[in-house]
Amino acid sequence: MTDFYDRAQALEQLQRDAALARQLANITHRASLSHCEDCAEPIPDARQRIVAGCSRCVQCQQEFERYEQAR
């Protein structure tokens, strides 16, 4: 028999999975930028093909992720 907390946790997991699926769909359908949105340097073609929807060069993406992680 499940209790209130188990059902709430299951619902939260379903909502989280749905949100992640929506984000993934947005990323894979969005075209990559040709130039980095932070430093305006060209993004290599290989990165654009491998990381669908990328908007930053590798260096700027790493800095962005470090900043987000520190927040």
C-alpha cells in the first residue's frame, strides 16, 4: 500500500522526466550557432555537428558550466 509521500514522489518524478524530455527535444531541433554567443569566435563545424543546438565554443561553454555549478 502506498502512502501520500510515495504518490507525491512518483508524480514529481513523472513531471521531472517530462520536463527533461521537453528540454532535450528543444535542444535537438534547434540549429547550432555559427559563432559563439559569448566571445563571437567561430564555432568549429565538428562541434556544431556533434552538439546539436550549441551556442558557445568549448572554452566559453566550460566557463559557463563552472559558473552555473558555483551558483
